Amino acid sequence: MQFVADVGGATERSVAYVGGLAQLFGKSVRLLFVSPLKRGLLAQRAVHQAMAVGVGALPIVTLITFFVGVIIALQGAYELQRLGAMRLVASLVAISITRELGPLITAIVVIGRSGSAFAAEIGTMRVTEELDALETMALDPVAFLVVPKFLAMAIMMPCLAVWSDFMGVLGGCVFGVASGSFTFGSYVIATRDALVAHDVTTGIVKALVFGLVITAVGCQEGFATGAGAEEVGRSTTSAVVVSILLVILIDLVFTILFYLARGAA
């Protein structure tokens, strides 16, 4: 019976946590339209966050997705060569990157860079009582801190996903040209023929949802930080772990839904 009680308690806490994320997101959307902040200040803070979230992540996203594209091409070529189907390498790289690995790798990189930073920033402000100071100055912490982060993530995550798709395909192209099976032009044509608009839009939608979830989790963990510097580290670690778990689960749900939609069509 204790096992059942433990499972029930864990389920209740999980549902309450997801409810807290939804409540934070809903409040942020409301404050976006009725924000007590001046529009100029909101835009300035959103641009600052976008630079940190998006532009700052470009180098590492570029490097990782390029090498992932090369790795997929190498692994695929190893098996496809035995079947005499080397021409399918371009299709393999393009579809796997655009549908799945591009947005997923981008999300994991952003979790490590920005999700943890959100939790650490707000958690430190909680410990040093800066959040209380904002409220004393009649500034809603959610409007001042969270709304610009949601805006920045909603804009930059799809952009990063598209860029990661391009770099992953470019990595596969480098292998295809170097292996002698393709010219640059033939690889581009093979990639174009393999992809449809649905493949790219699927990854963009995933990236957008991932960005919103990462922001909600990072901010929620920051606001939940207890007293002491050790709690800031706990919040940061929890933000990374929970974000990765939720991103993988949401990715699974999206993949099942898209698969069923294609089957129904």
C-alpha cells in the first residue's frame, strides 16, 4: 500500500507542477497584452533576452548540428552502401534533421544555456530579496522578468531550429561530396526531393513549443527557490532535468500525433 501511496503522491505533485507551468504561461500571455510595463521597456528587455538566447547560442548550435549531420550521413552510408542505396543518404539526413534532431538538439542546447540561466537569475533574485524589491516598486516580477523571456524564446527558437536544419543538412552534404557519391548540386536536388513543407513546419512547431516549455520551467524553478545559495544550485539543476524530461515527452507526443495524422490522411 505504501507503494501505491508513493505513486499517487508523485502523480499529484507532477500534475500540480504542470498546472503551475500552465498558470505562469497564462499569466504571462495576459500581461503581454495588459502589461503594466511601458511597451518600449518591454521591447528592450525582449531584445536583450533574444540576443542572449538566440544569437549567443548560434555558435554552439552550428557546431553541434553540423557534426550531427556528418555523423548521420556516416552511419547511414555504412548500411546503405551494403544495399547499394547510397543515393538515399541525402534523404536520410534531411528528414531526420528537419523532423526530429534539429529542433531536439536546439532545445537541449538552449536548456543548458538559457533554461538554467533563467532559473539561476530568478533564484538569485529570490534569495537576495530583489523580487520583493520589484513588488515594492509596483513592478510585477512576471511582467518584468518572465514576459520578455517568453517573447524572446517564441521568436528565437524557431529561427534556431531552421538554422540547425540548414547546418545539419550542410554537414551531410560535406560527407556526400567528400565521399564522391554526390556533387554539391546533386545533393541539394536530392535533399529538395526528399523534403516536403510538412517536414520543416513540424520541426518549427516543435521548436516553438519547446521554447515555451523551457522558459516556463526555468522561471518556475527560479520563483520556487528557497533560502540560501545552495537552493539556487538546486533550482538550476532541477530546471535542466525537468526541461529535458518534458521536452522529450512533448517530442514523443508530437511525433505520435503527426504519425497518426499522416496515417489518417
